[in-house]
Amino acid sequence: MGDEWSNQRLADVVELIGGGTPKRNHSDYWGGDIPWLSVRDFNNDNRYVYSTEETITEKGVKNSSTKILSPGQIIISARGTVGALAQLVRPMAFNQSCYGINAKDGTFNDYLFYLLKHTVANLQRITHGAVFDTITRETFQHVEIALPSLPEQRAIAHILGSLDDKIELNRQMAQTLESIARAIFKSWFVDFDPVKAKMEGKQPEGMTEEIAALFPDRLVDSELGMIPEGWEVLKFPEEFDFTMGQSPPGSSYNEYFNGVPFYQGSADFG
């Protein structure tokens, strides 16, 4: 650690901004052009949050305690799912279960994002097995950090940000490929486009002759509607075995399973 690093309380280097929720019974507060964040919008380990499920209006902002965060500022979930973190790429409002965070003078938001990510991980590790279901303003008073000079912060954030940019590019490529795969699946196995093309005496688009030969050239009626000739309508239990999961006893899954992964629905697959 260089000589210019200093020990600080986290509360002394960040500005905490509280959120809020416009009243639901006022339809003119909702459905506007202002994105409104809740934890479900950024609980995905991505650095940036681009969009929200819900939006509000200017009237909704004025008549509630929500605030609008600026691009580059940070959002952290404080209740429920605790410690989810993201950085904004556009102005967004947010609910009262989160804090908006902005760097004070001498601190850089891009560096602060990585600092908070490391700090939250430490908090969760330290409190493993205890109750850690809320981050309060007092939490920031009790967390001590080592803060480098502003030039060092910018350099560190640049290096880490370059890695995140590559991760984000790969994520977008994977998302694009997934969308293409979905479109192909729907075309082949829901809309039966290859079969319809062959019924018209055409070569199905986007597939080789070998793959096209696997599809019939006729649709027949079934209890589910028209399906390719030779295909069957079956029920899941006739073709698949189902195994239900179960939570192990004990206070610690990790101790009980001795390190074997334990999958928990949306927490691991969502």
C-alpha cells in the first residue's frame, strides 16, 4: 500500500441518497418515461443497469420521496436481497429498499463501485451465519476502508473497468446468440417453417439439405392442432423422470454438504 493511501470511514467518502415509491393508487404517477429501480432490476452481478421493469412520471417524482440518480452514480439494495450493486448508465429513480450512492470530493464513482463490491462481500462473509438482512446508514459509519489518491483510484478503476467491459461485451454476444437460438427453435419446432416450406416445394431457409430431410413435407391434425406428420403428442411424465429436491437439516448448508453445490431455484438459476 502506497504512502498516499489513507484510512477512512466509508460514511465519510460517500453521499447516501434515499429512495421512495409513488402511491400505487395514482395512475398518473406510473407508466411515464423515468426508469424506477428496484432490486430485481440489478440483482444479476452486472456492473451496469440499463433498464427497469417499471417507470414513473415527473408527477410521481414530485409527489414521493424518490430521487433521480445521475449516470455514473451507484445503486445498492439495502433490504431483502442485501448488497446487490450496480452503476447507472442513464438517469433513474429508485425505491426505498435501496440507497443511491455518490462519491464525495476526493473519491471517484467508478472506483467506489469496486470498493463497495469488495466491502459488501466482506460484510457478508463476516456475518455468515448471523442476520445480515439490512444495510442502514449506520452500517456505513462502521466500515473502515483504505482509500488511495484520486489518480490511483482512476488507474485502478480503469484496469478493472476494462475487464468488466470485456465481460459485458461477451454477455451481449451471448444474449444475441441466445435470441437467435430462440428464434430458430420457434421457427423449426413451434411454427414448423421448414415443413411449410417443403409443402410449397421450397428448400427451407437457413438449413442444409441433410437437416431439411429430417422434416416431413406434410402437417397433420392432432389434439394440439396441426403438427408435422410422424410426430407424436405425449405427456411429460411419459417421457421424463422427475426428481424433487429437499433442503438438508442443520444451520449451515455448506457444512452439511461439505462443499457440494446446493442449488436453490431462482437464487442460482434466475
